[in-house]
Amino acid sequence: IYIFYPCRQVDFPNKYIGGGVLTSGCVQEEIRFSICPEMLVSLLVCEVLESNECIYLIGCERYSTYKGYSKTFQYDGDYIDSKSQDNWGRKWSHLVAIDATFFRDRSKQYDMKSIKHELIKAYAGFHTRGQTSDYAFPIATGNWGCGAFNGDRQLKAIIQLIAASEAVRPLIYATYGDKNLIESFYEVYDYLIDQRAKVRDLYRYLDQYCNRRSRCSLFHFILQTPVSLLSS
């Protein structure tokens, strides 16, 4: 995600910013905080995130390269951060931290109450007050809450598409090499464009999918359901 610039990059924390960066764990959030150590200040000044809150980390410089992931993560040399600076002299680095819900029972994420919570959280991170088209930088995100938090990748992709669309922000979606997700998400997106689907239609897709407790995947349900049938 952090290779995309200029854009607003999404950090996937738990409700305590920084995760296990100072104790244990070295995945998406911990890696980012390790290579951009100025972000560690947020551990001192930021309280636990509420359901409608996000945290912005702006202007943090990257200092190192790395290789590996999780248990194989290690420092791999200095990094020269060549990003341009804003009018305040800060590196053009905009990161937003939005914590996903941990679903001990995976089936709970298909409850509309849970979906509304995730939608509010994503929108809080994607929206910019008083924005115009001149400032509609893309959102760079990915499989938010889909690792240890047990999120459904297809569900989280649609939730974030809804939030980005409502916030009028282009969406850059990193799938971390998941070719099947890339291709299937493209297919769904093209279908939604062809159907001239609006934000409310995407919400209806989620509502009907959850209420019917369909055994097929969310993407399959969308592709098999024309927008014209959603209000019936």
C-alpha cells in the first residue's frame, strides 16, 4: 500500500494504534511503523479508537528498507525518501488508521449491524471535510481486517468501495498477490458500472445477501442479481 503516492494510505490497526510494534508481531501495521519510526509518537498521544474515529498520520518519513514478513521480517538497509513536501515542509505522506472489527465467530460479520459499523469506520477514514475534486486523492487500501481478524475479503472490498464512493475518492486496492481476488473484483466492478449501480444499490446488495444467508460468495450473488431486482 505504501508504494502508492500521492494518495491516502490505509493502516490496518487494532483499536490501539501501533499494534504489537514494540512487543511482538511484524505484519502490515508493525512493518509500517518500523520503517517510518516517527509514527511511533502516536502510541504516546492517541487513545483507544472509538467506533466512529480514525487517526491521521501526516508527513512521516520512511527511513529504511526491509525484507520478509512476520517472522522473517528484517532490516535491509537505509532508504532515501524522495517524496515531495507540502507547504508546511512535511513529506507528502498521508496515512489513516482505521481499526477493523475482530470476528471470533466469522458468521457475525454478515450481520447488518456489523456491516454498518465497518461502513462508518471506513467512511471516517476516507472522507475529507470540505473536499473538492481538486483534492480527491485516491485511497490506497487492501484486505482490511482479513488476516487475524477473520474478515471476508469480498465483503471488506465492497464495504470499502461503498465508503470510497460516498466520499468521492478513487480506490486503489492492493490484494497482496491474490490473483483470484483481483480478477473477481474487477469483474464485479465492471458489472456494477454496466448496471449503473449507486451507493444505495451496493448497500442493498449487502442487506439482501445477509438477510438471505446465501451460501454463495458475495461476488457471485452480486453478479447474479441485477440492480433492477434489488428494490423488489
